[in-house]
Amino acid sequence: MAKRRRRAHSAAFKAKVALAAVKGERPLDELAQHFDVHPDQITE
């Protein structure tokens, strides 16, 4: 069984996700699905 590598997100990607979360236009679970990350990784 091969080990799964962790994804390293760029600072620009993190900023984009954070800005979307702060705007609050979409629920966090919808943002997580849109950006392909786990909802626990997005906090306001």
C-alpha cells in the first residue's frame, strides 16, 4: 500500500480560501468542497 503524500498549498491559495471564508457568502462546507479541502481546514 503506497503512502499518500500531503498536499502543500501555496500562500496565494491559502489567502484565496481565507478571503472567501471571511466574506461569508457561502457556508464553510460549500467552500471546502469548492476548494477541495476538508472543512476542518477552513476557519473564520
